[in-house]
Amino acid sequence: MGASVFRALRNFNLENRAEREISKRKPSSAPRHPSTKKLLVEQMSHHPDIEREVTNKDNKLHSLLKDIYVDSRDPVSSLKVKNVQPKPVPKEFRMPKDHHSEMNVTSIPKGKISIVEALTLLNNHKLYPETWTAEKIAQEYYLELNDVNSLLRYFVTFEVFSPENKKALQSKGKKLEEK
């Protein structure tokens, strides 16, 4: 509602205001510096034809200007533009290990694993470390051994600590008391 009221006030008497602005006297040229005023008057008195040439329209030049056609193109940049190529698509795919996944993953590139597979292999390694070794996981999921070792070392699945397992949940205060 406020916009329609504002628009009505803005457009009120628009044609008359536009006509008034158009009919106003156009701005004149900037005033000349006093030091050059004497020189200009002196030159005009010695050469009165210069003032006439400046104020008159030259028809020959005007006709030549009408014949000019300008076709402009952007200059070629001197900087080399890198050819951005899409990432190469892996040529070998494998089927996901978990067929009961809610996600619609039909194939996974070799050397990659899904989130569900990562959680599964981390949990398997935690529960059965002698069976699910880094070498077996690398072979099973087509991963590099260095990546699997880093995964097992730096990523841990969510664990709930029970009151019986207090060793896993040592506080900093307890460590200080033991010393």
C-alpha cells in the first residue's frame, strides 16, 4: 500500500515538471581564468576569422562525420587463459559393499569409499582388529594402504562410554592427582 501511495506522489504532475526541466537554460561553459583573458581578447582582435570559424558549422566536416562507421571489438587479452578441463572420470567402478543403503549409490570409483562404508570398516576394525587389518581393508575396498592406515589412525567412530569403562574416560584432573 505504501508503494502505491509513493508512486502516485512521485508521478504527480510529471509531464509539467519534465517540460520545465527541458525548457531551462542549459549550463554555460566554465569561466575562463583571469590570466588567460587578456591573451584571448588579444588573439581575437588580431584574428577575427577564428571566432567565426569556431561558431559556424562546417558542412564538409559534418558530411564526412556522417559517413564514418565504427565497428568496435574487444582487444585480445595478452594473458593466457587456462583451458579448464573437467576432472577425468575414473574408468573403474565397483559395487557398494552395503546393498541395504538408503542412498541411491549404484557405483563407486575404485580408490574411494562411501560414508556408510567408512563407518562400517571403522566399526569392523574396532570390534575385530585382528580380522579387519589395514591390509585386508585396503584389499576389500580397493584403497591404498597409506590411506587406510591414516583413516584408522585419525578417524574414530562415535563411542558411548559406560561407567564400567572408566579408563577410556580419564579426566585431566585425575591424571594430575596420579602424579
